[in-house]
Amino acid sequence: MASSQGLYSLATIIKRLEAATSRLEDIATSQSTSGPAPATASSTASTPVNCGASSAPSPASTTSTTSCRCFVAAKITPWVELSKSLNVPLINEIATLVSKEYDELRNFLVLVGSCQKPDQETFQELLSPIQKAIEAFSKAKDSYRRERESFGHLQFASEAAVAVGWVVNDRPAQYVKDVKESSEYYGNRVMKDFKDK
């Protein structure tokens, strides 16, 4: 029963991610067909990113930001709070890592919703906080390898952490589905090990 509820929640998350991805693709398409965003006084011709404080977010950007906040409020925040209520140090750290990762994802989506397309080097710099958030899971795995009781939770979270990489994938919905399937093994193991606890 718990297994089917977990799968239902993951299916719901994937559907919401697909919807958000679709919206972002629509935004990108509409921005590319309508030409580049007008430059502000603070931008120069050599600076492709236009994110000055005077830039007003577009209605599409506002919708994207709202969708991200809704997703985090509906799915991530309750999970983080529930995880921290268990008062297990490793679970607390996992919850903090997940929270940080989705904060960085939301910050990135908000930023790209109000900027012109940057060059590749600048784009990599913008992705750097997300990359560091994902890498934090690997570091945590190395630190907590001896925590037999709850290490499976970290393995699951670590496998699933790369799902935020959908922002740079050509087929984001398929990418998230693949990540979900590869992390299910650890998730199912955690549910089996803790079904009576």
C-alpha cells in the first residue's frame, strides 16, 4: 500500500514537472520568435545576460515563478518538514540538501525567466549552484557510508537528486522519468526496510 502511494506521489510529481517543462518550452519558443528582450540602460552589447534590477519580469516569467513556488510548497516543503520531524541526523541532512537543491532550481528558473539567453560560459556559471547542490549528495554519501540504519535514504535521495538536471536536457520529461526509474530500486528498498517502523 505504501509502495503504491509512493509511486502515486512520484507520478504526480512527474506530471507536474512535465507541465512545468511544457510551460517553460512555450516561454522559450515565444521569446525566440518575438526576438530578444529589450535591453536596459545597465546592459551592454557584449553582455548577453540582461538581469538588472530595473528589468520587469514578463507575465510568462511570473507564471513560471508561481509554478515553481507552488511545486516546492506542495511537495518539497511538507516532505522536508516531515523528514526533519523524525529527528535523525542523516535524514535531517538529506532534507536540508533536498531543500537547498530545489531552492537553487527555483532561483535558476526565476533568473532565466527574466534574462536574455546568455553565452555558454555564462550559462555554465548560472548552473553552478545547481551542480554544487547535486554534488553535495555525493559528499554526504562519502561522509555517512557507515550509517547502516538510514544510509538507504541517502542512496535514494542521491540517485533522485540529479532529476533537477532536466533544465539542461533536450527531453526533460523523459529524463525525469529515467531518473525516477533508476532511483526506484533504492526507494523500494527503504520502504521495505521501514514498512513496520
